Amino acid sequence: MPSRFHLLLFTGLAFVLISLFFLPFSRSTGNIDLSSPISYDKESHRPNGVIFILVSPKRITQALMALYNVEDRFNRRLKYPYVLFTAADEADAITAEIREKVDYITEKRATFAIVQPEAWGIPAGLDKSLVDESIHKIGFTIGYRSMCRFYSGFFWRHPALAQYEWLWRLDSDIEFHCDIPYDPIERVIEQKGLYGFVQASLDASWVQPTLASNVSRFLASHASSLPPDANHEFVWKGPEGAAKALMGSAGSDDWSGMTFYNNFEISHRSVWESGVYTKFFEALDNAGGFFYERWGDAPVHSYGLAMTLRKDQVVHLGDLGYQHQKWPYECPIKLERCACINDEAALSTSPPPPLDPKVNH
């Protein structure tokens, strides 16, 4: 177990990183900006947003508890709708009883949707023997890898989300330890951001050994499309690592390992619909690494955001007391609205437990 000293050290380092990479700076022109005014829901006068969750029937109790928590902490007041995704082969497990419970908890603001067939499972053309070999070697189920691919390149294209401008992802095994008196989407808008996050974490390279080199090659081949003030150094090791990446010669040793902990993320759909990100995902998908390795959606999002957004377009939401899977989290200091204290059990920036390939994370 890490000592209190090490936990505090990791906390300090992570906040330094967050401050270094995401404090606003002068606004030069990037290639993603809102080209039209923010749209608001006509009845509620809140931003046109939605909360979406990928729900596994194996975790339905967790999902129901998470919905209760979200409603209690802020959404009974804000009344954002929900879209609850399930994989096609699990849709029949969402029974009438489950739907009734969800309707009760959410005041009938939730709908269920099935993930697109093309977004789930091993894509045609991949060598299934290599996929089987990878699963045997490093673990992580087909379902888990499908989830990573869905969140990396398909969620915003789903018809169930088409009407919404702001997309707020949550997971089924989460808890907010703080009452939230404001609207987090509004907070991102007020700060002229396009992406909101709660935590930056390190991810492992051993499950995705060729991801960094594939990203680097994409950067080199699309250099003319990249904004001059993108935040490359978040994902690459300093100016030298970023320079290598832009030349197409970087690999895992040049990757910082930093990712947005994206089981909570608020994004404007223009981020994912941008030409750069769309081509970026297509390049990764064609390489097959979501199944030949375990390319996670958190590093894929982080690489994509680092190459398309300015620092000031990314907003840190650090006062929510958000926790995922009982891992350490950030407990806001001296906030009476938070049911936590800032002790060793609630330090967000200690590294998460080692990846367990046998668990469908």
C-alpha cells in the first residue's frame, strides 16, 4: 500500500500537471470553435445536453444506484435526459422490471438504446486468430475491447444522441460525494470550453504497445490539418517528445502516459465530428489495435483532444467529489456540500490499481 507521503506526492504532481496543461492562455486560432450560438432546451432553458451510460446487465444494480446518486446530487434539479446503451446481445436482459425502476428513479427521463451493430464486436477483415492470441496473452474480453472502440469512434454518431449538442458520459459504477449546486455543462460553456474532465490519470503502455507509434504516424501525415496551438505536450514527454511525434518517429517511450479519466467527460459534439478526429479514429480502426491489442478509449480520446484543442478549451471540474469503482478520488477541501474528507482514502491522484485483464473494466 502506498504511504501517505507517496499519496500526497502524487497529488501534488498531478495538480501541477493539470495547472501546467490546462490553465487558460491567450486565445489564438485553433481548428475547432463553436461556429453557432449555444442552443438551449426550450422548456428547461438548460443547454441541449444528455447524460449517457453504457449499461451491462451484470452491473444493473450498480447502474441503478448510480442513477439514484446522480439524481440526488444534481439531476433531479437540472433534469437532463439519459440514454442508456446496451450491446445487442445483452438487450433482452433489460427486463420490464428494470425499465420500471429506471423510470421511477429518473422520472421517465431515460431511454434505452442498442449500440450500432457496426460499433460492437470484431470488425470484418481482422484476423480473429490474432485477436484470440492477444486475449490469451493480455486478457480483456471482446466486450471490453468493443466498449473501447465504441467510445473512441461511435457514440456521438448514434441516432439516440443525434439531437443533443452536449454529451455527458458517465459509468454505471460511479458516485458523486458532493452536492453540485451548479450545472457542470454550463460551467464548461461559461469558460468557453469544449471539453470538461474531473481527473487526469496514467494509463499502461503494455496493453497498447503500438498505439503511440500509430498516433505519431498519423500526426506526421496530417501535419497541415493540425492547429498550431494544440496541446501536444499533454500526451508526449515535453517539447522533444512532441517534436518526435509530429515527425512520425515517436513511440511508447515518448508517450507521457497521461489520459483524461474519461468515464466522466463532458464534450461538445464538434470535438468528435471534426475532420481531424474523424480521420484519426478511422486510421486507428483500420490498424486493428482495438482488438489486436487493448487500445483504450481514454488514451485515444486524450491523443485526439491534444491534437485538436487548445489548453483553454479544456475545463477541469475539480469540486464534484467524483469517484469511479471505489478508486481514490479528489475530495474538494473545506466544502460543506461534500460527504468526504481529504484523507488517504480520497486522494484522487494516486495511481489507480494495476489493470486486471480478467475484469471487464
